[in-house]
Amino acid sequence: MVRVMVFVGNAGDRTVQSQFRRKIIAACCEVPEIRAVMNDECCGIDISFSKNEVVRPGPVMVRITLPCGVDLSLDRSRILAERIAESIKGFYTEHAYARREVRVDVFLAPQAMTFESPEELLARLKPGDDGVAHGVVLRVEGKQLTFLPEAWKSYPDPEVFMDTLASNAGLAPKAWRRPDAKILIYDRVATFTTTNVR
């Protein structure tokens, strides 16, 4: 399942949702690797909307999570991000689009991380020093929260990163150390950003 989260100021408008949905599906279908997965009986595109709590005109953010087994090259991922951004551009008038920022992120599906100790987890997390920064999902006590890769810019120390993630999930800062805690990691493959805000 290709999962798409759209953050847009007027996300509650069903007409807006319908038009975004059609354009995003069309853009995804242009990528052969995704179109092949969509043909599977249990796969498709799951698109959900979340309101951006900002003064209009606010930024439009699209996060695409690729399903397991779809390994797009960097070039293919960039093409996907650019096509979706272009499809969003077609939704607005030229004047309205010129006053917005559009960001499209393409992520690989989160994968469970196995480790023998909290110390091993901290050592294996990638904060971006080598050009790769992990996004991290924490699941514990029925709660779940994710930090996108850019969160490392605010919390470059792995232990502080995990403590803050747990705290933001409403848990004790060291809850990620619990034996029943599930840690998943994912990588961002590509990002396309316009800088049209004036």
C-alpha cells in the first residue's frame, strides 16, 4: 500500500480532497514501479488529509510512504516528488500557487529495528552525519509517535532524540528503553520543495 499524507490548510473541504486525490493518484500511476504494486489485489493508494493549522495561504506538504518491496532509485523518487508537486500546482490558480510553498517527501516504508540493548540502538541510529538520517517511529503502551529525519537538526544526540520522542508521545523520557518498546526506522528517498512563499 502506498500511503500518502496531505497537509493542506483547507483539508476539511471534500471538494479539495477529491481533487487532490485524483491528481495524486494520477501522478503515482505514472511511475511504473508504483503502478505495478497497485495492480496487486491487496495494494493501492491510501490517501489521508490533515489540516495545516496555519493562516491561509499556508504550505502544502505531501508525505509519501512507499510499500515494502518498492525500491525506487533516487532519480525515480525525485521524478515522483516533482510530478506530485506539479499536479498540485495545476489545482491552484497561478496567483494562488505563487503564494504557497509546496513540499513533497518520498519515504521508504518503516522497518522494525532489532537490537540487543538500548546502547546498540543508539549506536545504529543515523543522525545524518554520513548524509543519511533515519526517521524513527516509537511504539509502546499503545502509543505511537514518529520523528521525521529533520528532527535530528534539533536533537543531534541520539539519546536526547529518543528521550524527546518518548516525551512527545506522552511517555516517560526513557520509555523507549523498555523491552516491549518497538522501534521502526525509515529513510527519506527524495524531497521536492518550492520556495514560492512571498
